[in-house]
Amino acid sequence: MSLDALFDRNPPTLWQQFSDSPFLFVTGRAYSFCSTNLSQLQDTPGRIRVVCISDTHNTHESLPTLPPGDILIHAGDLTNSGTEHELRSVLGWLSAQPHPLKVFIAGNHDTILATPTKRDAVLSCYSNLIYLENSFVTLNVREHQITVYGSPCTPRHGSGVFQYPRGKANWSHIPPRTDILITHGPPVHHLDSGGAGCPALLQALWRIRPRLHVFGHIHVGRGVECVGWSDAQMAYERLFAGKWGWTDILCVTFAAVRTFFCGRPAFIESEGTILVNAASVGGLRDEKRREAAVIDLIP
């Protein structure tokens, strides 16, 4: 499947996925079967509510009403062409949202944000918005300190901004105690619809293990996944990277069998990470408008 097909098209059917690679299809299904259900984490009093959107592409006025929360995150591609007019329109909308803290990054479509003088001139008009560009901020949420790091960078595809050559990513600047990571693109093999994500970003996640990672970019990959940094997860990632051995197959199979008999393993929020592909548009021509993803974190 080409990169163009991965970025904006409808998700492949189950039959198409099976036809592309029966082995990977079965392995992926087995891994998904033993993944944690997000419903275990929601609706607990006292949590910090994070509302996540991404890839609005000038559709902000037609999106479903955003739910309330403590932090609103936009993971890039606010615009289509990256003009000043487009950016001011979406930032005005973002600024008017009632969330106490509003954080956003750029995406590959947001051309004007790649020019510092133009960027600074626009952002100076929206003092209640926090813009991150390979930088971090510490937020005070109901007397709890939350460190948020944001980066617009994605592997090169087409002529967009904030892109790096594939295989030459550098994610070493992410603070080791980051609570929320915001990147425009996904890590490879997780909510990236078939491998369009960044391998180096996945390696950085294994090192940092933030509580929440919000991204978009691959519209068809929209969804939520909980990862616990388990042996089964590592085996699954090696299988999809083509670097597997028979022990990896046995590891994923054993995890699926154990889940069948014992139920899904508990998600230990202090040790695991919630991954969110929050792409707000979808469909063959981006005609779909999607609800924001809502994640509740333990303070």
C-alpha cells in the first residue's frame, strides 16, 4: 500500500488486510485481543480531563461541539494551505474554547508557522494559547504539575513543512519526565494504518513512556490504544518490523491465549501509555467530522 493510500483514504476492509499479509493480520488481531480496554480508565472522579483533536484542516467551525475539560490539545494541521488567513481563523476558534489550558502544535500543512517572524506576529494575538515547537511547558492543573512536550516534525512525504528525511529522526530532546507528548505524526505500528509512522519515535516512547501521547497526521489511523510496554508488545512490534523470530510469535500467541482464559490484563496507568490518534476529519475526501477524543488522567 502506498503512502498516499495510508494518509487520507478510507480504512482497508478486513479482507484487504488479510489479503495483504495473512500472517501479520492474524498477529495483529491476536495482539489487539490482549490489549487493555480504555473503558477501564474513564469516569473516575478527580481525574485531569484532556480533550484531543488534530487535523482539523479548516473544518473547525463544522466540527462537533468540543466536550469540556481541563486541557485542550490540537496536534497539528490546523489549516489546509497554511496561509495567515486560515491560521487566524482556526486560532480565533481555538482561543474561544472554554478549556482553561489550550495547547497546540503545527503540522506539515501549517506553512506559516514554519516562518518565525510570521509565526510570532500571529501568535502574539492569542495570548491564551500555548504553542509548542520542539519545546515543552509545565502546566498547573488544579495544583498538579503536568509536563507537556510538543513537536510538529514528521517523516518526509510530499513538500510540507517540519519534515525530516525518513530514517534520520532525532527525538533525543524530549524531557525524560514528560507526562503528555504531542507530535503531529504517530509512532510506527501504532494507529498508523500499516507502518507509516516513525520508528525513531517509537524508540523514544520506549525510553520516555509518557502517560499520554497525542498525534494525528494519518487520518485513517484514528483511534485510542493503551500500551503497557510488555514483552508481547515488543514481540508484536518486531513482527511488524520484519525483525522477528519464533519466540516473538510464541510470545504474542501466549498473551492471546492467556487473555482468552484469564481476561485482559489490567492497565497500570503509572507504568503504561495511552496513545491517541485524534484526527478530526476522515473519509475518502475528508468529508467526515469526528468527535474529540477525551482522556482522563490520574493527577
